[in-house]
Amino acid sequence: MAPMNEELLALYQSDRQEHANRATVNTPEYRAMRARDLLRRERVMEILAQSESLTAEDFLHAAQIMSHGDTPEDAQHAYRFAVRSSEPGFRPARWRLRATIAG
């Protein structure tokens, strides 16, 4: 089994921390967080395009990051990554998949 992608894990942890302590909408802090969200999404897409062996956890991390997107394409990526994460029976991915369907 391939090891978890450490960069995706770090991006995921950064995303979770920022959104747990989210700034008030339309403040400079919020706009800065959204800019960092965009950078994380761009990096996720680069990593996934370059990586041949990713784990269910990697796809879960990617789905979480993409769920903070701005476009329908971001939402589609979040859904696809959640599906990929849940396909091998990775139980923690179930909540992310449900959230992408409901969200």
C-alpha cells in the first residue's frame, strides 16, 4: 500500500485549521483565507495530476480542500475525490461523500 501524501495531509490540516477559526465574511482576514483556499485547491490539482499512487486518505484530503471552492468544477472535483476515497471501503470518507451530495 502506498504511503499517504504528506503534502496533501499538510494542506488538509491547514484548511481544517483555517475553517475552524474562520474570519467574519467580507473582512480582509476572510478574503485572505479565501485566497489561501484558492492556492490550496490549485496545489491539490497539481499533486493529483502528478501522482500515480494515492491513498483513500489522500482523496479524502483533496475532497475536503476542494469543497471550499468557488465554482461548479470545484464542487465536481470534491465529489469525484470523495467517491474515490470511499470506493475502497474507507469508512471515514462516507461523511465527506454525503456532504458533497447534500452540499
